[in-house]
Amino acid sequence: MKRYFSLTSFLALIAILIFAWLTRIYQLNFPQSFIFDETYHVPTIKLIAENDQRAFEWWHGPIYSVDHHDWLHPPLAKYLQAWSWNEFGQTAFAWRLPAVIFGVLGILLTFVVAELTFHRRTISLLAAFLIALDGLWLVQSRIAMNDVFMAVWLLATVAAYLFYKQNQNLKLLLLVGFLGGLGLASKWSALLWLIGLLLWESIEQIRAKRSHLLAWIFFCLIILPFGLYVMSFLPMFLQGKSISYFVELHLQIWRYQILGAGTHLYQSGPVQWLFNWRPVWYWSNGSDRQIYALNNPLLAWFELSALVLLFAGLLGKAKQQTRYALDLLLMLIGVMSIPWFFSPRIAFYYHYTPIAPIMAILLAYTLDVIYLGRSIHYLKLIFLLLITGLIWIFWLYYPHWIGLPVTEEFRQTVYWLLPSWR
């Protein structure tokens, strides 16, 4: 346990979390108007806060004089936002605060996952710092949507799974499934990671000639999460809705997701996500303030380079235990991105949110192998220059992520440097 509580590492981690908190909480109440999909989510948050059964009904037109409410996604994230709404008032600060809390918690969990993966404090701290500099993670940590909530529950699921693998206690799979179920109760996309872990663990047990454990694995990683998913609709059942209504609601959700999404100017796919190619325009005041879901460009391109280097040779040079963890993380990236190539509905850059912490961990590992794992002074100097560049780009783009005013000339030459960023 001593390794987990060295004073220097503890203070460094606290400094990263404070930095993350301050950069997310700053002017959180701005704008008071809705940002992007808040126009759907916030009316639902208010309905849930008032125990209004319309929160779970799909046929209503605009409620509270705004667009249609969000009945398309599981309710867990909205329960947390509704609690904040009741506790802190009906303000933009209140409905966005839970996202800030989870965004910072996700940075802490990035540290934990990296520590469980590599058992090297430098990599763990660096991974946490890199995700704190991630523009997409920051924007999703300041908006009343559900992506950052699902992503944080999935990070906790991965941490629990790595802990299970290191302790080989089958009872810990219950914790993995429980946390995965909370992710599923936040957004359907969590099912992709659960299926990935199910196949990964099942193949391992079959290879070890322990096929008798497959039923337990299926229960922990599929049945238990689905049970929690159904339980997340308990307030709806207490309002008098039946199981048949629950089924019909999900049929309506499925029909909408398959047939009703259409096209969108800012839609994108997994390849564009990796290149940070197509952000999503979230909000504008019509003049000098914009909010874009765009990553730190330098960070995104470094992460893509790290991915290429891993497949080009670094992966094969890793020690057996490290290689296992790296393969697991790469599998999770694959199962969360590849299905979108075949999805009947459109996708957006914010669907990359749960992948972002994993990419930060892989970049931290790559930087450690190339620059910090060698006693060559000029390599460490290059590393410091790279980190300085990442920090500088973070502050350069910070107004673009939270809606601070900039000149039109600055926006044209910096924020819209690439035509696809407009």
C-alpha cells in the first residue's frame, strides 16, 4: 500500500485534480441558455426532479416551451442531474455541476486504471494529466449530457476488471458487472464494453479449460448489468407504468435510433474521431463567443501517433503482463469504435468520450517508453517541450471550449485553421 500513498505522487495527483476542477467549474453558469443537446436533456431533468411521468413518455410535443425532451436514453445520469437541480436551484450551474464532478472523477479513475495497468507512477500521473488537457473531455464535463457519466462508470468497470485479474477472485466479477450496469443505465453504448469484456474473459477461461465458469461470467457481465438497467427505471414503475409499457418504450427508442436520426452537418465517424477531424458546434452567441466539442489538437495527434507506434513495434516489445493490459485497452477501443462503422444511425465526436481516457493512458505509456524510460538527457528535454506544447495549446483553445470571447480574426486563423473544424 505504500506505493499508493507516497507524498510526492499524492500531491501531484491532487494538483492535477484541482487544475481539472478549476478549469471546469469556471463560469459554469455561462451560458444560461441551453448548450447543444441540453435542449432535450434539461426539460427531462426538470420533469424527473418534479416526479412528472412525462419524463418517460415519448409522444409529447415541446415541454416548457422548448424542444422535445430526452426519453431516448437510460435515466441514471438524469437522476443525478435532477438531484443537483433540486439541491442547487433551477440554474445552468445546477444542471451542469454533476458533469463537472464526474469529469474530475474520470481523471482520477484514469490514474487508477493506468496504475493497475502499468504499476508505474510516472505513467499514471501523466495519463491523468493528459486527460485533464483533453478538450473533448473538458467540454463533455461542462454540459448536461450523459456521455461523461457513462464513460466514468466504464472506467470504473475497467479498473475493477484489472483488479479482479490481479487478485483472481471470481467474486470481484460481481463488482465489474455492477459498475458496468451503472454505465448501461447511463447510455446504451456501455453494452459494447460489456460484450467486449464478456468475450475477452470467456475466451481466457476456455483456453484455461475452465468452461464451467462461463455461466458465472455471463451472469456477472450480462444478466447483472441488465438487471441494474431495468432497476434504473424504478421511478417510472412507481409512477404506475407496467412492464409492457417498459417494453413499448424500448421499441419506440429502437425505432427512433434506427429510423429517425437522419443526417447532421456535424456528424462524424471513428476515423474522423482519431484525427480530431470533425468537431461538433455546441453553442454561439452570434458574435464573439463559440463552444465547440473539439479536442486539444496537439494531444489528439500525439495520441494517434502513439497508437501507430504501438502497432508498429512498441506493443511487441512490452513485457508479458504489460502486453496483456495493453491488448485489453486496445480491445476496448476497438469495441467502442468499430461498431459505429456499421451503425444505422449517425454518430458524433462526443461518442469518442469513453475512448479518450484510454487513449491518454496509451500515450502516457508511449511517452514513458520513448522519453522517460531512458537515461538520455536530450530525450527528457524533448519530453518537457512536448508537455509544454500541450499546455500552451490547452490555454489557446480554452476559450473555444467554454465560450470565452475572442476576436473574429483569432477564430478564423486559429480555431478554424482546418476547414473541417468550422
